[in-house]
Amino acid sequence: MKLISKRAAALTLAAAMAAGLMAGCNGKSSSGSTSTATGDTASDSGEITTLTWYMSINPVAADTAQVIEKLNEYTRDKIGVEIDYKVIANPDYKEKMPNLINAGEYFDICFTSNWTTDYLQFVGKDAFMDITELLPEYAKETYDFIPQAMWNAVKVNGSIYGVPSYKEMGWQGGIVYNSDMAEAYGIDMSTVKTIEDYTAVLQTVSEKSKAEGKDVVGVSGLTNAWPMAAPYESLTGNPVLPAAAAVPEFGNFTDMADKAVFNQYASEEFMNYCQTVRGWNQAGYLGGDPVNYDSDTANRDNDFNNGALFSYFIQYAPGTSESLSASSGHGVGFVALMDPLFETRSAMGGLLAISSASEHPDKALEFINLLNTDKYVGTLIRHGIEGVHYTAVGEDQVDKTMGGTLTDNGYDYTYGWQFGTPFNQKWDISYPDNIAELFQQYNDSAIISPNNGFTFDAVPVETQVAALTNVISEYAPSLETGSVDPAEYIPKFLDALNANGVDALLAEVDAQLTEYNASK
């Protein structure tokens, strides 16, 4: 990916620090202690480095301080580090962390993403350190096991400024459904491969539930379903905005094969999708008001648990159906509509970055490496302290209810992807025994998007982006839930997009993509 930004000073600083580290230079910690760069642990040198770590997570668990103290007991001995942990709830972090960075507040590590404390924005401001050369030395295990596609996705001008959370590779769209109801109604979900195939399922649910005197909504989540029906690569990083590229493995948008960038809303695939869901809406399969129903996830979950909703579209991750089965009180199945797709934006959901002003990038990377590779650390940071917040179940699982005696244990981040890869933990018993294998299968099947590593700088067309966003908000929800006639409203939608600068957006994306490809 490429940003239009000068960062010579940051690169010089990083190079100087890397050279100093490899020469064994010492740095003064913010707490007044010293840090050696020779790889000595605390037991070797007796020196402890304090690292300031700003973290975004929600909610902030009541027993956080207790868990961090336990963490520090371990890391002091393991790598000569203790953590000054400054955790902020997600909504506040989005506002506070950028202000702290802009004000020059000292930190060593912070959470960054494409949805809070924007990674690309703050790389462009030289806030994060170039760790390309340091990673193989101070976080070699992490560097080696995270796939190269993820490192490529987070590179800016060829350099790495953050360690991404390696979990599921990309995203996979599909439908979760009440498998007990499907069995009772004689529905074979293995026959469903496309959106169009689902029409017969919804008809059966409608007919058989009505025969029982029930009013079961067939499916919800349609405002998220369109990219699953005809997957494409989002070149803006926002799949709602026009500017897509075809992914050959999916066989969609063949009429756009001669275009590197196109408007997905002007495609035959979009018209076909809208016509299909229009038929569902008119047949009464979607409930009374699908746009508002889709936005109320609490009501959706309640209806799904109670059998008033048969299914909904979802971006799936391994273990989801098993977890939903445990929480809903009935069987839950999943039917995939696509193989997983890994795009540049897939790696931007969460990273840990090191401040360009950090005095201890070596120790910061050693700590990030522990978060990603040490099973004790991975379990502690997610589940808390054994015997206090959970009980062990065998060698590889934990029970956060401690045998059903706890409903609120004071510390629980069950999946905890924000801390780094979840693969170095003991898994909660709500996940299947073979969860690691399921993730491996998922990741092995992921399709890497054709333009992985490209990211779009929207500044030159920010006026058009704002206007187009408003147009999409006006038209897309009604079209994507079948609430209006696509034959009438898609032409109006496209006219509005044209009037608000869609061609300028497509041209700018195309120009930047051409430049990116030429620079590789």
C-alpha cells in the first residue's frame, strides 16, 4: 500500500534505533530503569523495563489491575519487562488516543485499526515506528507464523508499522439457521449454494410455520448480504462505496473483466440480487420492516433464540455456529455462500503499533511476541487468573463459569483478538474441541484478493466520497432488503451516484491503483 506522505525523519529515526539496538546500545526507560538490547532477561541482567501500553477494549473488566499484576510477575522474569497498562473503553479510545498522540503523549505500544486510531492516518503522521527490520530479530516467532499476505496488507510504502492480529483470514459470508427447525421442516440446507437457492428454503419455512399457527420470519441481515451474494474486492477499504475489483475465483462480474475498477451497483449481479430479495419481501419472508429489523440486533437475537426467526446473514468465523448453539437453546447450522476472502482491509481490523518515540522498541516487540506466542500470556490476558476467573478443563480449555458457579467472573475476553492472535490460548469450553483445526481449514481456504496491499487515499476526492455516502445511505438499504422495485429504483440510484461524483471516485481509485502496481 502507498501513502502520499513524507516520513524521512521517521525512517531515519527507526534506522538509527535499529543500528543502535544491533550494536547493543542501551536506552533509558520512562520509569528510569535501563533496557539492554542484547536479549538478556531480567534474571540475566536484573534490569526491568517499563512499557506503556494503551489498549482499546470493551468493556474494561473490573479485575483488570489484578490480571495485569499477574502478567507483570511473569514478564519481569521472562523478558525483563513490566507493563503500565492504560486501557480505555472502545468508544472513548476512538477520541482520546488520537488526542494523546497528537499531543505528544509518551507510549510504547498502542492499539490501532481502520476503525479507531486509524492506522494509515497515524503512519502518515509519523506516529508509529517502522519495525520492518526489527521484527525478525525481536519478534521472530510472530513474524514467521503470521502469513506473508497479512504483512503485505499492512505495509505502507513497503514498510511495516504494526503487528496485525492473526485470526481468521479475511471474511466469509453465509447464513446461520435454526438447524432443529430445518430438520423438523425437512429442509436440506446442503442444497443451498447461492442466494437464489435460498428462495425454496424460505418458502418451506413460511408454509410450514404458518401451518403450525406460527409467524416465523425467514431471514434477516439483508443489509449485509449483497457482498456475499456476489463477492468483490473493495478498493476503497469500504465495501459500501463504489470502486470494486473482480475476484476471478468467484466467477462474478465477467462483463467487467476489462475494467480494473468498476461500480458494483451498476452491475448485472446487483440487479439480480435486488430482484431476488424483492421477491422474498413481497412473499412475506422478511417480516414487516426488514430495514429496521436488521438494525436491531438485540431483537434479532431474541427472535432467533425463541424460534421466531429462522436464519440471518452473517460474516462467519470458525466456532460461531457452535457458540450460537450453546447460547440459543437450539441447534444452529451454517451454510457458506462463498470461500473466505482476504483483502487489504481484512488486516486492518486490529494491530499493535510501536510509537516512533518509543525508547524500547526491542522490548516492546519482545512483549508483543509473548502476546502472540506464549500460551500462559495468551490465556491470562483473555481469561484472567486460574481459580479466580476460570477453572482449567484438561490441557487446552477453560470454564469461565467455574462449573456453573459464576455468571460474572470479573474478567473475561473470551476470544480476545484485540490482544493478538487467539491461537496461543486455552480456549473457552463454549468453542468446539477442534477449534484450532477449524481455523486452519478456514485460513487454508482463503482467497487472497488480486490487489492485496493496495490502500486508497481518499483525500483527493473526499467531497465526492461524502456525497456518495449520503446517496448510498438513501437508496441501498431499501434496495438490498427488497423494499422497493429494483427496476424502478436502481436507475434512480445510479443517476444519483453519477450526479454526485462516482466517475471522479472511480478515476482516482484507478489512477492510484495503476501507480501502486507500477511501483511493485
